[in-house]
Amino acid sequence: MNQQELVNYLERIYPLDLTEEFDNTGLLIGARNREIQKVMTCLTITAETIDEARKKKADLIVSHHPFPFHAGKRWTTDTPNGRMLLALMEAKIAVFSPHTAHDSAFFGINEQLAEMLDLMNIAPLIPSRVIANENMLDDLSNVGGDLIRRIGQPLGSGRIGKLKKAVSLKELAKKILHLLHRDSLQIVGPDNKKIQIIAIGCGAAGTFIEEAARQKADLLLLGETHFHPCLEAQALELALILPGHYATERFAMETMARRIAHRFPDLKIWASKDEREPIRFFTGS
């Protein structure tokens, strides 16, 4: 199939108008009009994911995080980014990144996290001017009544919603460990704090702390943040659960691969098998 057909589809379900100002999204490497047969999804372009794509002869990588993210003056083998870019171009592998458009999309990462927690009355934490429409759902129009109800309403950054019944921070942390297949996570707040209103920001979403507190959320689920935002959340009596950047986003690349495969059955599509969480917890044993 023609690569531009897939690009058009991705830009429809992950509207680039949702891209944050700092970001770099869309088709970042490669020619638009060429025939493709194999597509790999992954969270991040690394030497390992490029090697896998080359071995399996992928024509396109759909990577959540953009590559290159920042402008560069030199792209040589003297730097890791230079080596990766040259490897992609030598193998004629294109790169498409939806990043923050994927985070905020109608059925994007934050939406998926909210549904995993069975939240009610889900809405964007920070609304945008982009309005949800049925075309953004495509063949997922039967995912749930709450999404259908929100057709015609604004999309935006993050999500906020309400649990049917309040639970303790400790109980919720245990549930998230199970849902995201983690052995450990970080929390801010007392174990017995009652949680019912939950804000969500996948990845590094420490900038959502003030808005989550303003909307009277009991907790913000995010991937990671720095020390001082944790102190800010503590002062605002906003609990935090931090399972890790990788954990709050990588699962969605599996979802994306299944969605593309369903829409384009003639493509060979897979989520990277070799991608790994770069952070390990050392116990001393």
C-alpha cells in the first residue's frame, strides 16, 4: 500500500492539531509516496529498535516519541543520534511520530489509562480547540458509551474522571501495579488517603499538578516527574502515583499495532519485541 494512505489514517485518529508547542510530530523521516509492506510500532527510536526494524525489513516505524526530537547541526557517526539517523536512511526506513497528539487523542494514551481505571465522566484535564468526531474513532466506535457521548466535545491534554467508589491510595496503587504489570512504583501521599477524583497524564506530566489540584483531583497518575513537583503536589494535598514513563505509555504501542492491523489487513504490523524499559531497580542481591 502507499505510505501516504497510512499517514493520512494516523493523522486522522491522532490529529496533529493536538500536538503541544514544544513537540515534533508527523512524518519525520522518509518519502510520502512509496509502497510499504511492513510497519513496526515502538515507544522510542533506539539502536535496538532500529536493529529489529532492519532485521525484519520494516518500511516504516511508528514511534511514539519523535526522532529526531530536536534540530541538529551535524548528523554524523560521531554521535548516537547521527548513527541512528544514518542507519534509518541507509535502510530506507521511514519514521512517523504522533507523540503528544497520541497522548491527547480521542482514544489516545490518557483515554486508555482512564478506561483501564473504569473512570466515569472522563474529560480532558486541559481542553483544546480540537473537537472530537466519529472519524477519529474509526472502527473503534463501539468502545463504550462514554466515548460516544463525547463526540462533538473538545479534546485536550490529560484526562480527569471519577471512580464509582472511593478507594485508599494504597489500594489504587496495588491495582495500577497489576494493570501496568509493574513490580514497583512511586507514590506521594499517605497510604490511607481516600481517592475518587483522578487526573491522568502519561509520561512526564509534572506540569499537570497545579491544574489537577485546581480541579480538586485527589490524585494525579503520571509516569514520572522531578523532586520539586512532588513537593508541590504534597503541599497541595494531591496524591501522586508514578509507575514510570515507559509503563504509562508502552502498552499503547501494542494497541496501536492492533488498530493499524485491523484497518490495513494487507500490512504486516507488529509492536517491537526487542524494546525494553531502560530503568532497572537494584535491590543489592
